[in-house]
Amino acid sequence: MRLDELSVELRPRSAWEAVELGTALVRRHAGAIWRPWLWVTLPIFVILNAVGWALDRVWLAALLMWWAKPLFDRIPLYVMSRAVFGAAPGPRETVRAHWRWGIKPMLGYMTWRRLGAVRSLYLPIDLLEGGPRPAQRRSIVGSGVRGTAALVTLVCANFEAVLVFGVYVLALMFVPVELMTESARAAWTLLTESPPRWVQLLGNIVAWAATSVIEPFYVGAGFGLYLDRRTRIEAWDVEIAFRRLHARLLGAGVALLCLFALALPAFAQGGQDVEARNSASTPAVTDATPAAKPAPGLDVIFGRVDEDPGFARAAGRLGEDPLLNPKRTVSEWVRRHPNEEQTQLPDMPWLQAIAKAIAAIAQYGLWILLGVLVILLAATYRTWMPWLSGMAPRKQPVPVPIEHDPHAEAEPLPDDVMARARALWAEGQPRRALSLLYRASVAAMVARTGVLLVPGATEAQCLRASRSLGEEEDRSAFARMVRTWQYAAYAERMPDAAEFDSLLVTLGRRFGWSA
């Protein structure tokens, strides 16, 4: 990693400042990001929608494009990771790298990690670093910024939704105000109730466009968080500062070395002159062993440097700097008179027994309380069990199917009412037999009185109309027929065979059916 070629200023930032750094990188390298993005995503979008159109499953194309977002996220991440440490790659290089770069980690991001809320933060860790123990690296790098990464995911998802619904609302803005209600209702019906394929295709286009706008910024925000975490953990900013200092000192050191090489002959000649003067002024030594010459000191070579009193004071104040010599205050309890002997309490066995009992109660008190509660519940179960069982939802009784007889009002009356009624009774259809007698009685009453009954007249209306019958026996026979029919129709109380035969004979005699 070439930290000396970084194109951004690395320093410890807050989490949201790191997100802003990532989005700024996306804006700076917009052309290098969106051109390969379109080259890769647009053909895949066209192919998926063509297949969905052929299968009449256009919505499936939108779902697959949304699910394949981690595959497309490698494009902006590849561009930014190269642009930060040098020049941004070209579109062709990015497209070629997309088919082979970072394939192995995509298995997790396309399956169990697809719906993860911190995908933008974990993608740079897995794709740019690699190596063993990826879970440990994700845990270390993501510590402290997972919440911010999750909020970035939520914000970007909301931005995509706003863009999609904004396009839909924009289409409604061109509808005249007087037609707004009808158009809104028609648009809602068109979008919700089995929309045609072309409407689904337009929705897929809008969703793809919104994703293409927002997704690079989402990846850039995660990349900014990754750079900030690496800066804090590995002190990249300090390393960069030392490298720059080393480069400056290296250039100054070469210059000093050249200057020292040029000045060395002059220093040597000056030393020889000093030695000659010293030998001329001192007597010769008669001893055979020559005297040792003292080595020239630093004062002779570089001259004497006077010490600056301001520098000495500044060096003395370094010890008072809280950053270099931090201090902290620790408070603790100590005895006021540590040398005094502690008074020994008298040995009281009964007090120790009480203390042990209290300790046992405190230790096993919850278990004792639980046992007492279980005993109370078992002793009073007759009181609370009915109340508790009453809280359970009751099973709804299975409704008994209603038996329906065919509607016979539209059927014409037979020529021989009594024979047909007896036949229905013998076939086990008493309800239809009584219905036939009731309709025949009503028809005979209407023929005699000349009243006009409304369609669907009730039994009470028929009884009131029967008051116009001239003879009391006719009115009584008709009232008996109505009462028998009401019992059978509404109370399921059928007459017995003798009662039915008596009723049939009476009605036949009064209304002339026996003839």
C-alpha cells in the first residue's frame, strides 16, 4: 500500500465526516465510476427484462437487479480504491477487472449476508484486504461505526424510494386539475390491479435509474468509514507524517554531507597549522617515545555554541506538559488512625447463628419464595383455573348447512292439487306439499275475493285479504292453512299424516278441489 501517494488528507475524523469524505470521492471521480457502471449494468438490465417480458414475469427482472447490487458495488469500490492511492483507472480497465476482481467474497454477499445493514463497510474489508480470518478483521474495523453504516443504508434506501415515487408523482403533475381525481384513480388501478407489462417495464426502468444514482454514493460512504477506521487503528496519518519528515531530512542530509566533504580539507589544513605552531613554541622532547597528541574537540571543529536560556526553559517545561506527563487523581478510603488496634468483638455464637440464617435466607430466598408461590397456586387452582380457561378463545361451532328447497312460486299449479299434494307427502317431501297447498289456497282466495296482492306478499297480508271471503268456514280454513304453513316454514314443525289429511280434505271441500 503506497501511503506516500495518497490523494486525500488522512486524519482522525468523526463517523459522519468520514461518510462525507467517501461521497466527496464519488463526486470527484464521477466519470470514472458511472461510465463503467452503465457499461456493466445496462446490458444486464436489458437481458433480464427481455427474459421477464418473454416469460410474462417482468417483476422478476427488478427483483434480480436489486439482489445483484453487491456485484455492481465492486465497480465504484474498485475505482475509489485505486484513485485514492494514485490515478483513477479507465472505464475499460474497470470493466475488465469487474469480471475477475473480488469474486470469492461475493458468495456470502449474494446469500446469507445480502440483507446485512453494514454491507458498505464490510465490502472494502473483504475485497481490498483479503487474507485469513475475515470475521476478525470485520469485527475490529467495524467496531464503533456499525451504527453509522446501518443509518447510511437506511438513508440511501429512503433516497431511492423518494426518487422512484417522485417520478410517479411527476407524471401526475402534467394531468389537468379538473381531471386529477379520475386520473389518480385510473393510475392507481393501473399500478395495483394486474398492471400490463409495459407499466411494469417502466417501473423497472425507474428503479434501475434510482439505484444507479444512489448506489455509488452508498459504496463511497462505506469506503470513507473504512479509511477512517484504518487511519485510527494503524495510525496512517502518523506514518505519512514520518515519511514526509524522512524525505525532508534525507534531502537536507545530502546537502549537509556535501558541505562537510567540501569543508573537511580546510579543517585538516587548520589542524596541521596549529600542530606546527605548537611544535615551534615547545621544547623538543628528548625521550625516544613521542608524546601523544590530544584529539581536537568539537569546539575546535564546529566552534563553541552558546546555550540559549529560552531553549533551556522550554525544555524544563516539557515535564509539566499533561500530554507527556499525564496525572490523575485517585480517591480511596483509608483509616483515620491506622496505627490504632482494632477492638475485638466478643465471641457471641447466637449472633453468628443469626447472621448465617440471614445469609441462607438471602441465598435461597428466591427458591423459597418460588416454592411458596407454587404451593399457593396448587391450593387455589379451583379458583383461578375456570377464570384462566375462560380466557382461551372458544371454538366456533360448525355452522349447520341450511337446506334449501327449490323455489316453487314460478311453477304453475297442477290440475289436481289434492292428488299432487298427496304424492309429495308420500315421497317424503312434506314441506313442498304444504307449500303447494298454501299457494293453491292463496290463488283460490284471490279468485273469490278479487283482491290484488303485491308480489312477495307475506302471510299476514294474505290473512288480511282473506277477510273479504263471504263465509266464515272459508276464512277459518284459510287461516288454518296459513298457520300450518308458518309452523312448517319457520319452526320446522310438520303436521302428522292424520292432520295433513284432515287439512287437505277441508281445503278441498271449501275451495272446490275435490270436484
